[in-house]
Amino acid sequence: MIQEKDVKRFYSKLEKTPLCWNWKGPFGPHNYGQLKISNVQTRAHRYSYLIHKGEIPQGLCVLHRCDNPPCVNPDHLFLGTQNDNVHDMLAKGRDRQLKGEFHGRAKLTWIAVQAIHDLYASGQWSCLRLGRKFGVDQSTIHKIVRGKIWKKK
């Protein structure tokens, strides 16, 4: 049941921009907004869908057209299955299985990895020093030179 006090609290925790309504309250996993409704932790985008568009049928997800997890703009939200969510992600190139420099959070490129191998092989550079030079942790450098990650093509 939707209560006016919860709706007011919801609106007090968002910032409307020309594109998205960005959640400014607490966040949970994967950068989705969180709020408590009747002592139950709820994702903010799901609550937005509920108050603006109605009930969410059992087994359906609330998906984002804008691919912005903090967004709670009801115009950006639509219902779909988990399978629809996966297809949407793949269609938009958001597959988390991307490797190397093509991964969205990659800090290195293949050229940098080759330079790391060359510098380490020279015997003049430690993992710590290489990590500082390339802006990554020394454990990342250690995994690279041992062939555990960023495996040579």
C-alpha cells in the first residue's frame, strides 16, 4: 500500500535533471538507490515504477531505458523479464564479459601491458614501481607478469 509520507520521502531524495531523475538517497549493490518502505528495503527505481505506473507483476524486473541505475524517472522505466534485461544489456554493448581494454573499468591498454612485460623483464622495475607508474596496484602487475590476467594474445 502506497502511503503519502513514503512518497514525500521518496521525492525528497531525488534530483531532477533534463535527462534523468537521479537518486540522492542511500545506495545498494550495483549503484541502485535504496529506501525503506514499511521496514522493507526497496530499490528506488522499483518504488518509482510502483507509485507512477502501478504494481509490478511477480517475476518481472524494472528495467532502465537510460542505463543509469540511480535514475528513478518513470518515463525511463519499463517492465521485462530477467531474459529481457540480459538481451537489453547485450544489445547496448554492456556485457560485463568484455576483456582487456574493452572492459568498461579497464585502467590499462594492451600497449601498456606489453610495456609492463618489457620493463619487468628488464629486471630494473619491481611490481610496486610498475604499479605506481601505470596507476594500478602492485598485485595487478604481479598477476600480469605471471600471466594470470591480461594474458598475451
